[in-house]
Amino acid sequence: MRNRAVKTHVHSALKSAQEALGGGDAERAAGALRQAMKVLGKAATKGVLHRNTASRKISRLARRLNRLKAQGAG
């Protein structure tokens, strides 16, 4: 039951981060990414997600954020 609750929280955080990244607002996306990183880190610490999986998801989101920032600056 606990794992399901944590996975639901992770899924929601990832979805909101992806929506923010798709929206084009870098400030909002950065805040959503911070929240998603926090949730993914906690899930990995609790053993719900493997730490490499959490790291991979964080890395992909961060890469998207950096591309978004680069588009805004360029």
C-alpha cells in the first residue's frame, strides 16, 4: 500500500513537471522540476524506485529544462 501511494505521488510529480516543461515557462518548469527531484529522491531512498531509475528520470527532466532555457536565451 505504501509503495502504491509513493508511486502515485511520483507519477503526479513527473506529470506536472512534464506539463510545465511543455508549457514553455522556464521559471515554472524549474519549480516543478525541483519538486519532482525531491519526490523521486524520497522514492529511491525508501526503496520504491531503484536509485538509477530515479537518477535517470531526473537527468532527462533536467536535460529538457536546459534545452528550454537555451531556446529562451537564443
